[in-house]
Amino acid sequence: MRLFGIGDTHLPSTRQKDMHRFGWTDHPLPLQRAWDEMVRPDDVVIVAGDISWATRAHEVMDDLAWLDARPGRKLLVRGNHDYWWGDSASKLRKLLEPFRTLEAFLHNSAAVMGPWVIAGTRLWTAPEAPPMPGGEMGDEPVNDGYVERETRRLATSIEDAKKKEAASRTPLVRVAAVHFPPLYANEKPTAFSEPIEAFKPKVCVYGHLHSTGIPAGFTGERAGVRYVLASCDAAGFKPMLLDEV
């Protein structure tokens, strides 16, 4: 069984958002072809935020159906553009019910998917972030209130992961899944990287960064954690292999 990650699918929703102007030619067809070729039905795929351009639940259904049609069991993470997600876990669970392979999501919680226990949340732009491009596909401004809230949500998710790990009859591999980068190329510790590294996941997958902003994210190993940037364009429009057991 394999674990994959892909972020920032930016599916068009009923609003028919055009990605050509960002240089994403024929999106999402290249991603669809690669996903269908690489991923098997029993594999797990983390979708690391910015799933759809939909702003309301009724606008996202075709995009969720598109994800459901791709092979693999999916876990969803919220991104800063996922306005359709809402603030109610019960409503989100109800929304995902028709889609058999959309098995789990992170919402102040963790999830066990096969041999992996996965913790995470959306995060936000950390004060330690270097200057990056703004705009529709760019970074968000630093907001201390958002950072504090996401720090609390991350802590809640990690605690839930530890509880699920303790209750499991078999050993689980720890994974962190977020949307914003928890650590940047400057390697300055953030309010997000420190609890993640204390959690000691085998891998931390994130997205959010695009185009000229891609080099701003830290990738590679630090403090025993392998950081993987899996936004669609950074990943070459194909799911990235995170782990295999």
C-alpha cells in the first residue's frame, strides 16, 4: 500500500474557473491522466488543500465527483480557497457521503488511513515567511489571529492522532498534512514547524506555493521530518509518493 500527496488541484467548480491564464494548460486533464496511471484503488491519497474554486457546497459537487472517480482512498485538507468547506464537521461529512472514496478529512481532528495516522490543518502564512508573490494564486498576508487559531487547531489534531495511535492494535506511521508551508527555505522555526517536528511524523506534506513562490518552501529532511511540497505545479501535475508499506 502506498501513500501519495497532491495539493492545489484548483478544480473549476460550476463557476468554470479557467486555469490557462496561470499556465496550467488543459487542467485538470494532465493530472487526471497521471493520477489514473500511478495510483491503485487501495492506495491512500492526501489532497492537501485548495481543492476547488467553489464558494458554496452546491458548486463543488462536480469537483468532488471528479476526485471520487480517481483511484485511491482520499483524505482531504482544507486550503485558503476552499470556501465551500464551511465550519461544521457534521455538514461536511454529510456533503461527502455520496462519494465513496472520499473517506476522511481533517477538521480539528486526525484520521487513520491504512497504516498511517494523519494529523494536520490548513495553517496560514507564518511571520517567518519570506516575501512572496501575492494575487489570486499567491500568498496571504500574515494575520496573527489566524496563526494563533491554526496553531491551536494543529495541536488539537496532533492530540487526536496520539489518541488514535494509542487505541490502535497495530503500529501506525505518523504523517502531517497541511496546506500552507509550515517551514520555509530560510529554515526559521515557526509556530507550525515546532509542534510538527515534536510530533515526529515520517513525512509532512503541504501545498499552497506556486510558480515563482515554489522555492520559498522548505523541502527535504529537518529534525527527522521529510517535508514535501506537493502543490500541483510544483509536483509536475502528478501525485507525489510519500510512503510505501
